[in-house]
Amino acid sequence: MAENETTEAGDAAGTTSAPAAAAPDTPDTASRENRRKVREGIVVSTAMEKTAVVAVTERVRHPRYAKTVQRTRKLYVHDEENEATNGDRVRVAETRPYSKSKRWRLVEVLERAR
């Protein structure tokens, strides 16, 4: 009798999961929009036309020594109106490729340089 109960429970679990996986508009897939990455950083260079170079600093924990380490990455950012200047704190968002190296766009200037 115990063997029959386990097979029935296994069959019941198998039949309930199949329709849920087949439904395209389940709440999990409907709420899972394309979330683009957003970063904040300091403008390092504005020498190019409609492009700014933003240094984004990220704090990560070293895997072996468990010390917090700062890693800086330079992002090429599309700045349509050339509104960013050197030293500004800006927010950038991931976007489609504008060129070979530009994959980010300027969202807003958070704080102007003094």
C-alpha cells in the first residue's frame, strides 16, 4: 500500500507541474521585465563629442582574504547634449551598443563638480 501512495503522489506532482510550465503568461514571466543595469560614477573625461568617460567604483570582497577591495571600471557613456563635465557625479544605464565601446547612456547628472 505504501508503494501505491508514493507512485500516486509522484504522478500527481508530475501532472500539476506540466501545465504550469506550459502557460506563457504565468505571473513569474509577466513580471520579469528586461531590467537594465544602472550605475553611478564620476565623469573622468569629456574630450569626445557626445561621449563621456565615467569611472564606476565598486566594492567587492576578496574571495580568499575577505578584505574589501575597490575596483574601478571606466565606461564609455553616450551623452547626447554634452551636458556632463569633468568631476560630475552621474547615473548611467545600460543600453544598446552605440559604437564599438559605448554600451551605456547618461540618465541624469546627480551632482555638479565644484
